[in-house]
Amino acid sequence: MISSKDVNGWLYVLIGGSVMVTFLLTSRVLDKMAMPGLGSFSSKIDAAISSERELVAKDLDGYQTTTGEKVDTFLMEKGGSPVRAMVATTWRSGSTFLGDIMTAHPATFYHYEPLLHYDIVQ
């Protein structure tokens, strides 16, 4: 007959093993992503960044802030200093709604789940 101590022990072994396997797989995937010379992966990142920059530049053409400043004062490429914020939330917390509100302002760039562009899903 199996006692509850035996079941608890096996349960801890299974949980610990799955955590270790997940950690090892995740670290190997992240190591591969961080390695220079990935070729096509880095070119995908560069293409995504340049595409997003073109869209942002088109949206902000001629826009002025409420204080009368030009948007160029917030662009690093033009010698400005941008204001950055990151929203990190859990599921079903209203983050998409918050992102939609942030996107409504033309001087704000919101990137919804940026890892989806790199085929990284949960």
C-alpha cells in the first residue's frame, strides 16, 4: 500500500525535475538567442526595428507636444532623451486596455507582446 509520504516524495521529485528541465531548456534557448552571429535571427530583429521606426516616424511627422516642443526632443537619434516605460502584467489584468489608451496618443509607442514577433510564445 502506498502511503501519503511516498506520494508526497514522488510529487516533490517530479516537480523538482520539471523545474530543472524547464530551467535548462530555457537557458539554452536564451543562450542561442543571445549569441552573436545567429545570422537570420539578428537580421529579423534589425528588420523589425527598422520597420517599427519607419511607422513611428510617419505617425509623428509634424507632431508637437502640449508644451509646444517638437517630438525630436525625445528621439535619441536626434540628440533627445526619450521617456521610457515598461508595462509588465499577468493575464487578464487589463494590460491590453492600458496599451490601447497609451497608443491613442501619437507621441507614444506601445508594443503589444513584443516576443510574438520572434515566435516566442508561452
